[in-house]
Amino acid sequence: MFQNRKLRRIALAAALIPASVLLAGFIFRNVLLNRLLSDRIEKLEAVTGMDISYRKAGFSGISTINIYQLYLLPPEADTLMTIQRIKLNIRPLSLLRFRLKFGFAEINEPKLTLWREGGESNYLFLLNHGSDSDSSTTPDTQGRNYKAFADHIFSLIFSYIPENIRIRGLQANAMIDRHHLFFRMDDLLIDDRTFSTRVYVVEDSITNQWNLGGLIQPSTFSAGFSLTTTGPAPVKIPYLQHRWGLLLAFDSLKLELKYKKESDSCSRLTGNMRTTNQRINHARISPYDVVLSSGSAEFSIATGSVWAEIDSATRISFNGQDFRLFARYDQIPEKRIQLRINEPDFDAAVFFNALPDGLFTNLADIRVQGRLGFSLHFDLNPDLPDSLTFNAALKQKGFSIQSFGATDFRRINGDFPYTAYEKGVPVRTFMVGPENPDFRRLDQIPDYLKYAIMTSEDGAFFHHNGFIPDAIRESIITNIREKRFARGGSTISMQLVKNVFLNRNKTITRKLEEMLITWLIESQRLTDKERMLEVYLNIIETGPMVYGVNEAARFYFAKDVSKLTLAESIFLASIVPRPKAFRYSFDSKGNLREHLKAYYELVSFKMLRKEWITQEDYDRLAPAVELKGPARELVVMTDTIPAGEIEEWEEF
């Protein structure tokens, strides 16, 4: 009996102990909660650098926590975010282990405020604060630690997203350099990691509505998103046009990505992206919208402490044409930029059909057959421009043009009207042919002038296929060194295409179109070299509203082109790269400037070496000319050239 009573007492005590603990936990749950919240906030403040505070927090019932008026304050800056109320469902027993295990969360009326004015902001500190230990592996002298930076950004993104959450009345205001953006999501529900919502975007008083949905997997650092328009207007990525003049819009976008820390020395972002009816516009790309009916990319981007790489598994596709891309940047042991594309065999018809609308207008609707292959190798230390390795080639196999589209490039074989442009604006139209009294056949133009211009512009004109890789390489080196488009590397073939078929807008697409048309003309022999040179010499700009070498001979020397001397021919050749610079070709005494005297020596020596002039011609040559035509009244004879008077090279 005594033994039974003892056992009952022990059992009762054993039952009362956890009950007492649970009772104490329930009574003091708010104390435990605030202690845990303080610990969590302290850790978040250490990671983010912010001051985080709230007005009050407490339980409602056994498992529901309410946190009121949460504030996120950047260091020495205006409030970044306010939240009116956070409602959390937790597992009560986790409090006894001084841990918080969340179930469902509800956030009401979060308001995010971003501002930046120049170098001052209330959010940029987040990009540089509180990286992991990897950041210490790279000394400051080596610049940014790419891996640590990427690890930090993706940790911020994925570490604080719960699996189940509802956000009501989300608003974000951004004032970036006095440019206002506003976002609103009335109701965002993440249920078992999936979500969908409608986004209202206001930029410059224009409102758009988007549908946003996706799946987030914080445990695996992976996510998928879809973004579509809800009306006739496409999704337009805000701020890009204001900041960089770039329009980027589309009807739909799907993005999947996964981030992984592969080792202590490498992290990798992989994924794919697909868009429909993508529109791109930028003044340096094209004067028109570039339209991709479909575009996609499968990418693999790796980062180390001092390097970043788009590896060769990356494949980009546009309108059905795809290619692989490799790019890499190294900080040490020396800076190095590498870019490689190698597609040895693809269908030519697919490629030309894939050219986006608004990109290559002259090639629209062209029909071709056969195979093509393209390779590009670019390797550069930007601190040592002369280190550049550059090779590019477009090869053909069974390639032919079945029919021309918007432009028949064979039209230069006959008489045709030519329109001259200045800064993209047509300024004059004249016939290229005998109908024009200033037109001269190639055999009517003196060899002195033909060879002087070829020596200056393209000495290998009759021997190349439209391109001189070494000249393109040298032009890239010059442009890098001078940090501007100082030299274009164009052959006479490319200049002819630019003048006859294209406007003078300095855009990337115009340059690419120029190169592609040049390749078509040269590879398909749509005209011969003699006719190309004849047309070129009859249309090149040689002064203010002066075009062609015969007009130039009359404008500068009041004579027919056939009467030009060697000295006069070399002078005209010096005008071709910068046709309006003639005004400052002479010093105050009426002599050619020193740089032109050096130019005479260089050009005449090259002409002698190629046996385009005789030794007697070379010995008798004096770097001096006398202007007798209308140009004489426009020349400014001065020892000092006013800043900004000489135009930059027009080649790009």
C-alpha cells in the first residue's frame, strides 16, 4: 500500500513538472517573446547595419504573436521601412527552447521608402554591409570581392522569406535623383512557397498593371518568377530609360534561377529566362525599337573573390537563332577581359530570318540558303591596350542569296541617286553616273589621287575581302586608350556601304549592319572592286556640302580632278577622314601644319614602297599646296586651333 502511494506521488510530481513549466511559459510568454525578439533584432542589426525597433509585441491566445509599428532605420538616414502590424503563428513549445518557429505570417501595410540624391541615399549601405567571412580573403587593394558580394546579396534575398506569408497593402516609393517611382501590391500571398499578385506601377504619372507570380525555395536558394502585362501596354522596366536612356519592355517574362556556394572559392548562379515581344531602344543601339518576338537565355555565372565568369554553358537565343557565349573578368594577377563566341555551323536562313525588326532595315525579307560559321575571340588587359588579342570571322558553306529584301545591293553597279547625310539628316541628293557633270569614271581619276586615298584609307583594298582584322584591332586599341571612338578601322568597302546604304547614325546596330552588308557584297561578289572604288571616289565627303573628288578638285584648287598634282592629291587624301578640318590646315604664315608635313612624309613613303610613285616623284615632293578655289575664303590661318573646332573622326 505504502509503495503504491509513493509511486502515485512520483507520477503526480512527474506530471506536475511539465505542466508547471508550460504554465510558467504561458504566464511569462510575453517576457520570453520580447527577449527572443531582442536577440533576433540584435542579429539582424549586425547583419544589415540598421536600427530596428517596434512599439509593442505580445501574444493573442496561445500561438499568435502581434508586433505593432515596426521601424527599419538606416544609419544616419531617413526611415527605410515601416510596418503597421506583423501577425505570426508560432509553435508555442519552441519558446521553451528560446527559439521561434514560425507557421503563417501576415504583414499589414508595409511602406518602403527609397531615396538617393547623388552619393547620398538610405539604401545603398545594404549592398556593402555585413558580408560573410569570405570578404576578408580579398585585400582592399584588389578591389571588390565578387563572390562575397554575390553571397551577401543572395543571402539577404533568400534568408528572410518565409514559406507562408500574406502581405496586405504593400507600397514602395522611390525618389532616385528626383525621379519618382511608385509601386503598390494590395494583396500578396505566398502559400507553400508559391505566390501571385497584381502590381501597380506609376512612373512619371503613367500607371501600368502587371501580373507577378512564382515559386520561392529559400532552403535551396532557388526561385522562379513570371511577369506579364494585364493590358495592351507592355511591361516596361522602370527607371532604366530615365537613368541610361534604355527602353526595355516585353509582354511576358519567365525567370528561373538557383544560387549555390560550390566551394570556399566559387559560387554559381544558374537559370534560364524567356521573353515574348521584347522591345529594346537606346540611342547607341538603334534609332528604332528593336523587337524580338521571342528571346531566351540559359545562363551559368560563376564568381570568385577576384574574378567573374559567364561560362560556355550559357546559351542565348533570339527569334530561333542561338549561340553560346563565354566571358570572364579577372582582377589579378592583372586585369583581363575575355569574350568568346564559337558557332562553327548554323543555318544561314534561320540566322537572317531571326534578325530583329528595327535592327537591320536593309536586310529585311532577304532570302538566303546554305550554312554559316562565326567565331570571335577577344582578350584584353584594359590597363595595357596593346595586349589586345582580337580575331573574328564569318565563314560560309554553300551560301547564296536567293532574293533581296528591302535593298538590292547590286544597285551600285548602275546609275543611282545618292543621298548624303549629316548627323542622320539628309542634306543633298545627286546622281552617281554620267548624268552628273561632276561624275568621273575610274580611268578619269589620276593615279596619284587614287593611290594617295587608298594609302590613307585602305592600302590593301584590292587584296582583302572587305575587312582587315589588324586594322579593327588597332582601332579598338586606339579607342580604349583615348576612351572615345577616335578610330573606326573601316575599309573602303565598309565606308562605301556606310555611305550608300546607311545613314550616319553612330549606333551599334548600324556598325553591325555595315559589316554584314560588306560581307555579303564582298563574299558574293555583287560588284567588283573597281566599281566599288569608282563609286566611293565620286561620293566621299571632301568639304562643306562638297562630295566626290571632282567637286573637291574645284573647291580647293579650281581645276578638274584629272589635273591634280601629287602634292594636291595627298592634301585631298588628308581631308577624307575629317572633311571639315581643312579650315585649320594652315598656320598663320600660310604653311601646312607640322602634323600634315609628317602626314605627307608617311603617305608618300608608303606610296613609294608600293611602287605607286617613282623615286623621282618622292624626291621632288614638297609638303605645300596653294588653295585657289572657294576653300581659300574659308581657311583660318592661325597657330592655335580653337578648342572644339576640329570634329572627331566620323568612322564609328
